[in-house]
Amino acid sequence: MGLVHAAKITHVPTIWMSHTIPEFKGLRDSALEGFSKLSATTQAAKVDTFVVMDTHWIVNQGFHLNAKPRHQGNFISHELPHMLSDLAYDYQGDAELSELIVEEVRASGQRAIGHAHPDLGVEYGTLLPMYFINQGSFARVIPVACNQFASMEENRQFGAAIGKAIAKSERRVSLLASGSLSHAFWPNHQSQAGVNAVNGEFNRQMDLRVLDLWQAGRWQEFTDMLPEYAVKCVGECAMADTAMLLGALGWDAYQGKGEIVTPYFGSSGTGQVIVNFPV
Ligand SMILES: [Fe+2]
């Protein structure tokens, strides 16, 4: 069947705090509403597999997918344990589609491996949004790693191969790029005061301009600026998720116009948003 939904999504732990800690209740209602909308959209589209490009699963060589038949456990973030813990999860994996993706990536001339090792966990770039979108575990999940040393062109090609494999598959896939826009955390002493702010007017303005370009469907300009945007605005894992998403959608030839689901917001210095990319 192929790709039936695509989006750029947020995964910030403040969403979990808003959901679980009474004093933070309401803090991230707009993100929670956005996730609810994505849940409804993907269920209506009869999505049966989520492919999540996760900027928190960072790898150093080649491309990797979590091809386990089942993802199950209880998660605490090692980087922000005070913000995100006790996240229980249980999803079916998708070894079959993972294998198709690996084959397609290899055919494109790059290295890819699908892992079914029982000790391989799942990061919160996948788990946090899945908790709210994949309600009742209605769909399978494939976490996809981001290579922090891959070039933008390699990420584009990896995304294109993912798109090709999805198109050849029998699945109805939602492809999610889980990562921020600008990603400049606050210096430690400002981290609590800056919980709802973007670190720096330059980053905020760049993010807002990027969202204008996405909504106008100006992909040629965006893909031209993406490498520099990722560097100057401290992209999360070099904005690999965004490059992969656009790679899957056709890069500068993509015809869609971004649709804001959750308006832009600052979280701990970083710029966050949820945007549908019509397919
Ligand atoms: Fe993150």
C-alpha cells in the first residue's frame, strides 16, 4: 500500500512532565492535543506501521533499524531522568518491513542493518510520541537510528530508500521525523528559567522562517538552506530526521505544503513543532 501519513514531530520530555507531574499540568497541552490529532489521523488512515526516525537513537557508522518482533519495557531517560521516567511500552515490531528497507538501502549503495538483538532498547524520540499517538498499540513500530556522522546527502539517500521500500510494501505506513527545529539547550544555570523559551532570537527567527517555507511548499529553498540551518541552529543530530523525511518525500521535488498541527513552541531552549507533510 505504501506511505499514508508523514509528519515532523516533537518528543520533548516536558510533554511527559505535563502529562505525569501535577505541578506541570497544562504546560504542554498543545503538544498533547497535537499527538491526539495525529492519533486520530493515523487511525483514520488505517496506519499499521509507524516508522520513526529517532534523533535520540544516535549511531556512528552506517544506518540501523530496530527490527525486533516486539518492543516492550519500562523507560527512564538517562539524560533527563528527573523529567522522563516510568514510561511503559509494548508494541509489535515489523521485521518484514525492516528487511525491505534494509534491502533497499543496500541496493542504493549504503550500509544498513536491521537488529533483532533482545537487549536493544528503544529511545524516547520514539517512545514518547508513540505513547500518545499509537494509543492502544494499534500499529507496529520500527525505530530508525540517525547517524551523527552521515552527510546531508547520505541522509537524503537513506530517506529515499526508506520511501522506496515503504512504497513497495503491503503496509500502510506513517513516517515520523522525531526531532526538534533549532536545538540549543540553555546553559545549565538558565535551564529551569528557560523551560518554555527558545535559546536565542536568531534560532527562533530561523525556525519561524523555516515553518513559513514549509507551509508555502518552498522545498527548493529549504533543502538549499538545510545544511547551513542544521549547523547554525545546532540541529538535533544534525537534523538527520528532517533530511530523511524529505528524502522519502522527494526532497526538493516534494509537492506538499506543511500543515501545522501543534504551533511552534520553545522547550528548554529548543524549537519544537508538529507539522503534517501531506502525502
Ligand atoms: Fe530530543
